[in-house]
Amino acid sequence: MVGDRPGLDDVRIAPPEAAEEQLRSFRPQLLVDGDTEWLGAEALADVLFRIKVMYSDSMDAKVVLDGREEEVKDASTDLLLRVADEARLLYSEDVAP
């Protein structure tokens, strides 16, 4: 799963009360979070790649890739991992010399 994916070298988990500080210090390539609104717009401003899993609506998800947002019904783990792979590739292209 995640441990077998090239380019996903550092994965962090943060409780809601520490999430904004972790975002500022860690600056993740991809953020996966739940459907609670505990992160403010300022904290998310630099997050280009995000998966927001809507637990209260089964496993629906909102996927944000480089400013494009799409809703996915009943997102599977395979889909979430494909999104992570796409985010890694897009990030690599954005930072390539």
C-alpha cells in the first residue's frame, strides 16, 4: 500500500488540534483529511493536492489536484492511491528544473 509507493517517503498523522501547525512546518505534497471543517482557508492555501474523505456520506470524497476539484462517489482505496500517485507526478513536474 502506501509503504510500497515510490516518492511517498514521509507520511505524518496529526490530530485536529495540531493539524495547522503540522501543515506549516511539514508542507505536505498531499493532504488527506476528513469531512470536518477544522482546517482554515489560510492553512490550506499552499496545499495543491488534497483528498477530503466525506465519512458522514459513506466513502464519498472531494479530490483537489492542482486547483481542480472533483467529487467521487464511494471512493475506494485503489482510487485514493491512484490520486496519491497522480499528485506525486504533478508535484514532480511542478518542481522539475
